[in-house]
Amino acid sequence: MHIETARLRLIPCTQEQLPVITRQNYQNGPEITNHLKALEQDPSLLFWGSWLIIRQADDVIIGDAGFKGKPDRDGEVEIGYGLLEHY
């Protein structure tokens, strides 16, 4: 699953993206690492965590966005996002 616009692609962050994250030296805070650890413990968090924001033109990760866990008992979720400063 992914979300696409003319300029961006959002994909759920999984261990499969780790080589790209490492190769691009993507560092935007602890959220990705925390999400991947939580995902190992609970695979049902797949779409309820970090999503990578990728620029379509060159496949560069420019940020991440996502949910901070599953909905609470009221059906609410907290969202967050962060873009690298130069983007």
C-alpha cells in the first residue's frame, strides 16, 4: 500500500526500507527507529506508525509522517510529520 501524488509518494516504513534509509543517511529524529522496534513486537501497527515521504523525481526521502499508534478508545489518533530542513 502507498499513497501517490504528482510529486510525492508515501509508503509505510518497514524493515524493507531500512537499506534505503541507511544509504540516504536519512535522520529526522527517533520516530523511525521507535516505530520499527514497535512493529517487530506488534505487526498490526504496520499502517499506524511512520510513513516515509519520498520525492518522486529522484526517490529521495524528504521526511516522514504518520500516526502515533492505533486509535484510542474514543477512536482518535495523534498524527505527526517532519520534513528535513532543506526540503
